[in-house]
Amino acid sequence: MFSYYPHIKRPRNHGIRKRWEDKISDDMGKLEIRNWRRQTLDRKQWRQLINKNTHYQPVSLDITTVVQQLKQQAQIRQQAMATKVSCIRRKVTEVISRNVDGTYACPVCNKMFKAQGITNHVKSCSKVWCQQNNIK
């Protein structure tokens, strides 16, 4: 009930947010818990009951491998989405060439920006150019 569920995406916000009591009552209904006060008296049975459909994964001590795996999963997901849409969405910094000092020039107004600034500027300044170059 309160454990970690691997390989499941977090639900998006749909409608009105439930109160804590409502979430608990929904979970108790799903796990078919009738009288929780009586069932909590036997601790071993209670733990088996609330962890009925959960899967445990060992905790990874090396955070860098976890981050790399998540990045790889994100790349695979982005590529799969691009093939569904049949066009590759690119970043602004991949399309515009970088200057010697590490800045980028806007293709419309030729203002100079760092990598973080050029993305937002180009999306607001030249929407047509973004559509032509498949910028996300």
C-alpha cells in the first residue's frame, strides 16, 4: 500500500485532488481490508496484507549508474516518440552554430545569447523558424 511500485509511471493530475483519507480508503478497498484495527494487531499478517502486490528492488549505492540508466531510458523514449510522429525534434543549440566565445546568435534578430538564453529567445522571437527546423 505505501511501498515502492517499480516500472509504473506516476499518475498525472486528473481532476480534483483527493484528500489523504480518500486515498487511504481507496487503497484499503483495493487491498480488500475490511477491519484494519483488528488486522493491525497481528503485525506479521498486517505487513503481508499491505505489501501483497508490491515488488522490491535493491537500493543502488552508485547514483551515477542510476542517473545514466534514467538518461538512456529518456533517450530511448524520445526516439520512440519521434518515430511515432515521424519527425525528429531537435534542440535550438543543435541547429544554431556556436561562436568562438561560446555564445549563439538568434537567426532572426542576430542578438547574442548563452545556451540557456537562446532557447527561450528563439522560441518566442522566431516561431516560424522553429517550425521549419523541427525545434521542440
